Amino acid sequence: MATSRTGTSQYKKARKKALHQAKANGIDRCPYCKVMLDYDVGLKPNSAETDHVIAHARGGQDHVDNLKVCCRRCNQSKGDRPAPKTSTVLAVKPLKTSRRW
């Protein structure tokens, strides 16, 4: 059975170091959507996660220099695409409130 690429010891060490450095440097907001990052609780939309600057699928390495800390929602929505240029990652369509039947 094959294991996940993110389950490797090299990635885990780089991830831990990147998260520690970001927290020590006072990075408390996602660079993409500006939501407050939660370093203590995982699996929440605002949980701090590491994102590959150059996606692994595009030749990026599991090294701390290729990792950036962002929120879980932005990391999952980004996938292996390049990072967005604006801070509006999750655009929400306005609801239609005045509807005539």
C-alpha cells in the first residue's frame, strides 16, 4: 500500500519547522484571505496549514523554504494552482432577497 507524500518524515519535519517559525514571527493572519490563524486546533477552516509555494506536482520540494503558512480553507481551495494575486480567495455571491412570485 502506498503512503501519502505528505506523510513522509521530510515533509513532517519541514511542516513543523515552518509552523513554528511563522508563529514565532507573529504571522497570525492568512496571507490570502486575512482570516485569523489558529495554530492550536487542526481541521478547522482557519487552522494554520503549510502550503507548497511551488506545488509538489510541479516539481516543488518538501523543504521549509518552499512552504508558506495559510489557513486550511485557502490551502484546500488552492490545490496545485498558483496563489491568488488578490485577497479575495473565497468570493461569495450575494443572495437575491427581493423575489416576486
